[in-house]
Amino acid sequence: MTTTRPRIDADRLYASLEALGRVGEYRDERTGLLGVNRLALTDADAAGRRHVVGLMRDLGLEVTVDRIGNVYGRRAGREDDLAPVMMGSHIDSVPTAGRFDGCLGVLGGLEVLRALDDHGLRPRRPMVVAFFTDEEGCRFGTDMLGSAVAVGRIGLEQAYALTDRQGRTVRDELARIGFLGEAEHRLAPPHAYLETHIEQGPCLRAAGLDLGVVTGVQAISWHEVTIQGKSAHAGTTPMELRCDAGVAAARINLKLRDLIASGRFGQMRATMGAIAPHPGLVNIVPGRVTCTVDLRNPDDALMRAAEREVVAFYDEVARLERVEVTWRQTARTEHVPFDPGLQARLAAAATAAGLRHAPIISGAGHDAQELATLCPTAMVFVPGEHDGISHNPRELSTREQCRDGVGVMLEVALALAEE
Amino acid sequence: MTTTRPRIDADRLYASLEALGRVGEYRDERTGLLGVNRLALTDADAAGRRHVVGLMRDLGLEVTVDRIGNVYGRRAGREDDLAPVMMGSHIDSVPTAGRFDGCLGVLGGLEVLRALDDHGLRPRRPMVVAFFTDEEGCRFGTDMLGSAVAVGRIGLEQAYALTDRQGRTVRDELARIGFLGEAEHRLAPPHAYLETHIEQGPCLRAAGLDLGVVTGVQAISWHEVTIQGKSAHAGTTPMELRCDAGVAAARINLKLRDLIASGRFGQMRATMGAIAPHPGLVNIVPGRVTCTVDLRNPDDALMRAAEREVVAFYDEVARLERVEVTWRQTARTEHVPFDPGLQARLAAAATAAGLRHAPIISGAGHDAQELATLCPTAMVFVPGEHDGISHNPRELSTREQCRDGVGVMLEVALALAEE
């Protein structure tokens, strides 16, 4: 037992990210870069899971797999009946991922425990590192699946019944890869939950910051929009007789820009990411377009106001372009604020470490937003290089960025575990 | 020999359209309607060709197949060395066609000759009914192929070398289906060329007209546009840091509308028919979009002015949205005016028959625009039901509409053949 403070070993942490990154590795044909594909409940995900379970066993953790395949590695506390301090995230990935998204929270949690081991520290409370099943939602269509089941937002049977495009169920695939556990899936409330994650955006890096203390996850609203016009010959159909579904979609896209430019919706972000015209030929006026609208806002009331204006505009564009516009809500979550006390403690730890930091809202969803319904929860964001690109082999946080983020988590986790 | 005027037998003409429509017939899965698929130089096209050659032989015509597969059925004149009066069009089709596009011009020409036979008429000049190879261009990428070779706009070897998606050449496919003829492919100038065609647009029907006298084929300009922006996370990327290729495409689409609304470009039509974002996911800002622009104008000078403004806008939108816009010209033809004298004679014949008619510009390309470079040429349009839909199993002209259009062609063809 040393007298210095426990500290993160940057090389050890980064080497563990590199090692996990080799599980499910592939080479991107266009760029030649090495990426990661550990789509949930595939063989590659199973290999990643076994790799991390091995790391947990090496650390002497008690490993539990619950009925939805969430994995918990538990380090005993001096008063082992107390609610644990939990750290975690996910290790499943989108099909074209880098090495950091999710993995940093899980391997960072394990590095925190290694740092305690280095110093022979045994805090009062038990400490748990978790990785949750299918955070990405790419395969079975529902993101944050494992953590949502753990906190009771999604029922176990409902989760089991979800299918991929080949009709394989979550339950069958969990059983097939050997991660259909027997432990109770509803999680007993931890004392607190902390998650370190790559920002997946450009803000911290652009502002020259070392880390961000996440204030919460912004509200999300997704629409799938179908515009039915009339297919027509581009050469023979007079402009005034057209019902051009493509023009209607263009008007909706630019309306999103107008709403943001109006300044009336605060920190709103809005995106038309998909647009598919039918038949999609150079000389045919598009008769039908399906497109998507993605709205984000850290303020629930402003989100609702923006949604109302967007939907009203669907009706307006239908009249204007003589098309029929129908839409359905494909995702909707409210703003999830993180615990103010934990945010203050993370900020103080960052200041004490001499790091440049600022509060930041999360634009993406994370397991932490599910845990926030169960216990005091907070997140640390580390900056991403290359404009913060993520879900891409170019995703990158440096050794120092990872060390700094996990180091701040270590300080607060240790303090929480002594409470 | 009777003393009445020769006249079109509406039932006989319509029955011949129905009979040819059964060659290459298919049932549309979604609507249950019967459509036609006689893609150029397929087995179905070959069957259609043999069917029409049979009709020509039944009429005692001398049948010639040239080196590009154009088929000419010739009826001798009293002074058989004179240049013939030619009527025609095409019998190949898009993969989802109706029974009228092209076929009306060919079978209408044969019906004109039948009407002469009925009356034992032998005009001074020979008369020829032609069907030209691959007018649609769907399979080998170049429309009006056979007629373009016949008038010398496209070289024979260049046409032969064109390939479909499976790499099969025009020459090999002509040989395979038995229509690689030996006759000279460069056509000796006919005395005149007439073509009756379905309008493929809504104008005649909307105006309550019985037929249209076509003034010419409008100029066409196609651009394939590639917009390179930056893929980014829709939740985490601030609006002011985005390079959204989808928004840039939307601005181009609406710019086309603005140019038309300005009234500065006459009868311009403009369409963005194709738009494909990459990666095309709900929560990703599109990093790249390919899209198409289709411009039409009956006035060459106005077309050039519109093209200049569209291309200037590509640069403007590139600056505005911080994207790169590149484009290439995928098709360009000038306005082709038809012969004013022939137009006047068609109009006079229509008036004499008590038909409501008007001049109309052709929005689509036709074999007649190639023949117009060789001899006095004109076209008759007959109205289309269902808003003039074409390239679709719902394409429809009525028995009376077909009779009236071909009847006017008969009057003018007969007069021309006596000159």
C-alpha cells in the first residue's frame, strides 16, 4: 500500500482499448483503416464479451450475467451489503465503428479498479463495472436495450421477442452466444452510476477543452415521413400540373433550417438524414418520397413546440405541393437531466486535476440515461479527434484524453464508494 | 375501287394495338394491370418484331432489315423510283410499358396502308412504314438509337459497341435475335416523314382537344450532380459546423422552382428526379448526395441561359453550405423544330375532320427528331387518359383518339404521296 493517490495508467488503459478493438476488427475497403464490427449478439460481440469477462476474472471480480445478457463485474467493499458504486457502458458496436464508443466506459471502469488494486485500496462500498446488451440498437431496432430492461423501462419478454432482419430473436441469439444469464434482470438501485464516453461530436475539441461534464441527454424525436405525389414524365408534364414529392421533401428539409434560424427553439438540432424518391429516375417527377426527420433539443417544452411546427408544416406543404404527407413517430425520448451534485463533483475533480472542462449536453443516447431513472447518475465526455467523428474507423481519442476522463471518474467513484 | 375517301377502321386499328400488346405482356403485381415489357433486343422485342414483320408481309410489303435492325415495309408507288413517304415509330418498350407508346405510329402506318388497299389506291410515290431499333434507350443507355444511326448522327460501329449491364453488345444481341440485317443503314432521304404518337402528358386531355400538331421537340439538358459534404452525427454536431449535402440538394431543387417562377425562361420545365444521400440514415447528416437535374425548353437561347444560372447556383450553394458540388452533362439536345408546311397540312386535315386541335411542343424525344435532319418531318399527338400517364400499364388512348390521330396522318400521307 502506497501513500500516493491512486492514478490511471494511461498506457495500460490505452492498451486495453487496443486489445478489445482487435476483437471484431475489419479493414475498411475505401480508406484502408482498421475498424470494429461487434454488432450486438453476433459471434464478434460474443468474442468481445468473453474478452471483457476474462479481464474481470483477472481482476478477481465476481461476474454475473443477467437474463438480458447484461454483465456485471463486482469488487467487494469493506461493508459489502451497501449499494455499490457502478461504472459502465457497452461493448457492442455499429457495423462500422472505432475503438472508443462504449468501450472507454467499460475498460475505464476496469482501469479504475486496477488503480485501486495498485494501491491496495478497499473502499467502503462494493464497486461494479457493467456492460449492457445492445446499446447501439442497429440489429434489433431498439437502442439502450439491456439498460432499459435493467431499469424496467422495457419488459424482458418484449425485449426477448425483438427480431433482426433475418427473424432471429434477441432471446435465441443470447442463448446461441452463451449469454442468456440466469441472474435477475431488474437492477437493484446502485448508490450512483458514472459513465465515461467519447463525445461523438466536435464541441470539446473545437473549444480546446480536456473534458466535458455532461448535463444530461437531450430530447430526441424521430419522424418517418411518406410523401405521396404523382409520378409524371419530366419532359411532358407542365409544372403547374405536377405533384412533386421530391420538391415537398426539399421544402421540409429547408423548413428545418428556417426553424433553427428563427432562434425560437433554443439549442435545437434538426436533420433530414434519409430521403428516397420513387422511382428515382432522371426524367421522372418523383411520385413518392420517404424521408426522415431527426429533432433534438435539451429543453422538453421547446422540443414539443418545434414538433408542433414541423407537423403543421407537413400539412402546409401538402396543400402547397398538392401531395399527401403522412408520418409516424419512430423514436421519442424526453430530456434526461443528470444529477447536479455528481456534475459538481466531476467538475471539481477536473479542476483539481488542472483540466480545462465545461458542461456539455449529450446529443446522443447513452446507457446512463436509463440508469438515471434508478440512481444519481452522471457522465464524463472525452474529446474526439477528426471533428469528433464517431461510428467510423476514424473515431479517435488520444491516450491523454482517455486518461484524463477516466481519471476524473476515478476520483469521484472513489469518493462515492467511501460514503 | 370505291368512290368514297379511304378511312381508318378504328376497330381494326385498336385490335392490332391489342394484339401487339399481348407480345411481352406481364401482370403488374401491385395493381393487377396488364403491362408490356419489350425491352430492346430481348426475346420479347424479337417476338414483337416478328409479329409486325408478319403484318407487313400480310399487306404485301417488301420488308427490309438494315444493319442496325431498323425494319422498313415498303409499298410500291405508281412512280416507284420517287422518294417514298415514310411513316413509323418504334415497338421496343420500357420494362413497364403500356400498349401505345411507339406502337401507335407503326401500327397506325400499317392501318393507313390497309385503308389504301381497301380502296384500291396506289399513290404516285412508294410508301414505307418503319420501326426503328431501341428508341427507349433503357437497355443500352442511348435513346433513338436506330433512327440516329439511320440519319448518321451516331456511327454504326459506335452503336454496335454499346453494352447492357451484363456486357452484351448491341451487335451480338441483334445477331442473337435474328435482326442483324444486311441492308444499308444510312437512310436515303424520304420525301417526308410522319409519326403519330401518344402525347405522354396531360395537356391535350386537360384542354379537351382531340389531337395536337407537334411543333417540335424541346431542348433537353441532363446534369448528374455530386455534392460532397461531411457525414456527421445528427445529435452531436452543432448546426453551424455542418456540411449537409442533403440541404444543398434541397436548395438546388427549390432553385429550379424559383427559376421557373421567375418567368424569365419561357416554357422551361425542370425536375430533380433522383436524389440519393449517403449514408442515408435517420441520425446521420448526409455526407454525400448524388442527384439529377433535368431541364427542358422549346427555346435554345432560353435553355442556355437557364443552364448558366443553374450551374452558377451550384457554386453558390457550395459556398453557402460549405460543400463541394461537381456535375457532368449526361444528355444534351437542342430544340428540333418540325416542318412548318407539314404542320399546317396536319392542322388543316384535323379541321376538315371536325377535330379540336392545337399546336403542342413535345416534351419527350422521338424518332421523328432524328428524321427531321433528313427530310420534312411532322408528328401528330393523340391524347392520353389518366392524366396522360405513360411508361406505365395505365397508359391509354381510346379507340376514337387513336382513329382520329391516324386518320389525320392518312390524309396528309396520301396527299404527300401524290406530289
